Amino acid sequence: MDPLSLPAGLCVQFPFMARTNHQSVSIAHDHNRAALSKGQKTFNSLIKQIEKRRLRLSAWETVTPTFQQRYVNEYRPLEETEADLQVRMVHCLDRAYEQKGLTKAERSKMAAVITDLAGNLAGEDDSMKAIYDKYSETDYDSETAADIDGIRSMLEAVLGVDLGDDVDMSSPDDLLQRAQAHMQQQQAEAAAQTAKREARSAQRKKSPRQLAAEARAKEEQAQISLSIREIYRKLASALHPDRETDPQERERKTRLMQRVNEAYNKNNLLQLLELQLELEHIDQHSINQLSEDRLKHYNKILKDQVHELDQQILHVESAFRHSYGFDPFENLSPEIALRALAADIKNTQASIRDLERDLTDFEDIKNLKLWLKTVRIAPPEPDFDVTFPF
């Protein structure tokens, strides 16, 4: 067995593959040498990094359907119920505001509570907008327009562009889409300028040092491609379904060959090596005997795989944050997401119970006055900041 063409011992637990062999992947210490070389240590480290990232992606793959089911079936109905009860509470407080027996301070607190609740609901309910305007010092549309104008000014200052007069100032989404379009245009222009500079640089006569560096880079890339092709050819030769007469064995080899082709098309060195191990085409002795040159090529491929997995994780987590409203700067993991959802469900259930109880209690003005004593109004910055127990 040639260790240069059949590197051995590579086996990472890969959650996206059906595995039958569960040996760990690493270069083992050899009694004939005192310690692992730098290249061998790097190889082992990269394998561990890939395993860690695979496990994280697998966790997201497992958690996301569970999260989505609970979010749709449990949390969203509770959120809608809570919003309906909050609308009822606004109308209840609006009616109670005119009742006799309330002091000026109590009416001031009620106005702050109504403004806070109605302001949060006004975007979805015109009746809430009218009540907000009734109790607020300014009207809802003017405040929204001022907020959007502030966002526009900030974006224009940051981007250094004019977003145009035809942008829909009543729509934050339209404003952000226009800003994103400008950013994409700037990025395209910057990329075009970079391409022009590179083209001009390529036309200049290159120094012997530059030519030598380019030649080394091409040679290294050729060796990397060769490393993957060697493994692929050996697997393809052993698994070719057309050479198998037994129908069941042909079906098994067809499935395996599909995995081989997928790994090869993605330049996935580790998955190809895992398949070699699974099929017992390599052993621990072969991996221990890998040359430093071969390790250098393998480590370059594995570093690229680590980077690719990092990009996949970033894409998955960014999409998840956007879909479910998680803060873009908040620490997030599958476990944190599930705990946060469970907490949101529990808190929303408690809020619903409180709202239902208070709606009944507030029919009696005495209960309403007692409740108002628990409401705390923070100093305006510049608007009311209200803290109340539901």
C-alpha cells in the first residue's frame, strides 16, 4: 500500500453521512519518533476544527425544524392572542380615562400607558393609531416619518449617497431596500475598479521573483488537485457499479459512488478519505507515514474546508436570526435559540393570563386605581418610558 496515494486513518464523525466505521481521525504517535511534526499537528488540529463545525451545522439541521414547529404552532398563536388582548386593554383604558374618580396624576399615568401600548400596535391597527394620536403630544404618522427621515439621513451619511426623492418615506422596508441597492452598486463599482487595477498590473512586465512565485502557486494548486484526483480514481475504480453482477451489491456501490462523486465535485478531501476508511482501503499505518509534502497539500485543502464550513455556519445563523428576529450581535447557538423560544412562550403565556385578569378587574374603577399605583413612569427620553406589570 502506497501511503502517498492511499493516506490512511482519516475518520471524522460526519453527521450528514451514513457511517459504519467510527474510528477517530488523527495521526497517531509512533514509538519510532519522539513527537509529531508541525505538519502532523496541524493536520490533527484541522480535523478537530472540521469536526466541531460539522457538529454545529448538524445541530442547526436538527434544531431548526423543531424550532420552526414550536414557533408556528405555539408561539405565534400566543403572540396573536396577546396582541388582541392588548388592543382590548387599550380600548378598556380609553373608556376608563373619562370616568369620574380619577386624579390628574392617575390620568397622566393612564395616558402614558395608553400611548405606549397603542404605539406598539398602531402599525397593524388603525384604531390604535387614532387612540395613540388622542393621547400623544404628536401624531403617530409624523413620528414615524421623523424616525424614517432620521434613518435615511444616517444611511446617506454612512453610504455617502443620495437615496433619491422617489423613495417611499412611509415604508422602512422600501428605504432599506433602496439603501441595499446602493450598497450593492458601490460594491460592484469597487469590484470593477479592482479588476481594472489587476488587469493593468497583469499587463506590466513581471519580475523574476513574481514569475517564480506564480509558478510555485500553480504547482502547489496542481499538487492539491492531484491529491484529490488520486483518491477519487481509486474509489471510483473499486466502486464502479457497472462492473458488479450482483444486483444488491450493484445498488450498494451505486449509492457509495454517488457519495464519492458528490465529495469530489465539492473538492471535499476529508469526505473522500472517510469513504476510503469506511471501505477499508486505508489504515492507521498509512496515515502515520504521510510525507511532509503530502501533509502540506492536505493541510491547505483542510484549511479551505474549515473556511467553507465557517461560511456555511454564518449563512445558516444569519438566515435564522433574520427569520425569527434574533439580534444580529447576540450570541446564538441551537441550544440558546430553543431556550429563548421556550422562555418567550412562557412569558407570553404569563402576559396573556395577566391581561385577561386585568381586563376583568378594570371593570371596577377601584381595581384600576390600585393597579395604577404599581405603574412607574420613567423620565421621558424624549418620549414616555412606561413600566407596567403586563
